[in-house]
Amino acid sequence: MINRTKFLMLSGIAAVVFTISAFTQAPTTVQTEGPKNLKVLPKNVSHEELEKVMKGFNAALGVKCNFCHAPKSNGEKGLDFASDENPHKNIAREMMKMTNKINKKYFKHEHAGVIQNITCETCHNGNKEPKTVSLQP
């Protein structure tokens, strides 16, 4: 009697497991590729580092991702991060080249243990357009 009870119990558990597995899809592995169309940032930048840089732009200019990135053209929702359709993206690239050049030329030495340099925030201060000061009296 005990063997029959164990057999029925194990058969019931196996049936439940089989039923659940039949209606559950196995997780599909998503092939994550690196970023595409990088022209200023290193081609081997990690996803985490790229995200950090982009969030820095968001904060420095007070904008969201769609300020530089174009919407997907195939009708899907979201942004096409590789696209160059939005002109602000190329402006951002030129600004990155400019700040890299300035930092390399003028800010290569430590001062009081800190390497000083300029960033987007230096001129933009959280605004889309850099703040300028008139030198006119």
C-alpha cells in the first residue's frame, strides 16, 4: 500500500512538473552586440560606461535621449541609437572632440592632487545652449 501511495504521489508530481514545463517557454538568449556607429567614443566601450557617459550628457545639458537620438524609422517605438538622422548627435560628437582637445592641451597636469579638466557641464550648466557672458561694457 505504501509503495502504491508513493508511486501515485511521484506520478502526480511528475505530471504537474511536465504540465508546467509544457506551458512555460524556455528563456531565449538574446545576443547582445556592442554599440554601433561610435565615432568619438572607443569602439570597445562597455554598456555600463556608455550609459554613464550618456547620463552625463543628460545631466549636463538638461535633456533626454531624444535630444540627440532619432526615433526608429521602421514604425517601432523607441530610439535608433545608431542613426545619425538627428543633427544634435553630430554636434555632440564635435563638442566631445573639442573638449578632448582642450583637456589634452591645457589640463594634462595634476593640481593639488586633482586632474582638472572641462566637461559639457563646464559651459552648459544644465542647459541645452551654453551660457555665455558678453564682454561688451
